Amino acid sequence: MAEKRDERGPMVDPKLLEILVCPLSHGPLSYDRERQELVSEQAGLAYPVREGIPILLVDEARRLDDEGAAA
């Protein structure tokens, strides 16, 4: 499967998003293409996506209430 890219970087496969959940809350994740993050509103965390690979580690996640949090 070819990785899709645009000026904002690699995209996460929509089928993958259907099965991924937040490791902390077990709730759904949404993809923020601008920031290259998977966002868990329930946990208040944003997990980085590096080179198209979701990093679903709580220690690597950014808190949404941190400076620059998604609106």
C-alpha cells in the first residue's frame, strides 16, 4: 500500500483510524493532519504521528490543555 502524502506530511490510513483507540481512555481518536497527531478528546491527549506511524504511548502524548492545544 502506497503512503499518501501532501504538504502537511504523510496521511494516516482511514481504515487504520477505524480500529485505533486511545490506550488510556479506550475511546475514539480523530486525526489532525495539520499537527500530525491523533487526538483523544476523552483523555485530553494528542498522540504524535511520525512518518505515518501513530505513536500511541501516553508518555509521548501532548496534553490538549498545553500551550498550542487544538481548538
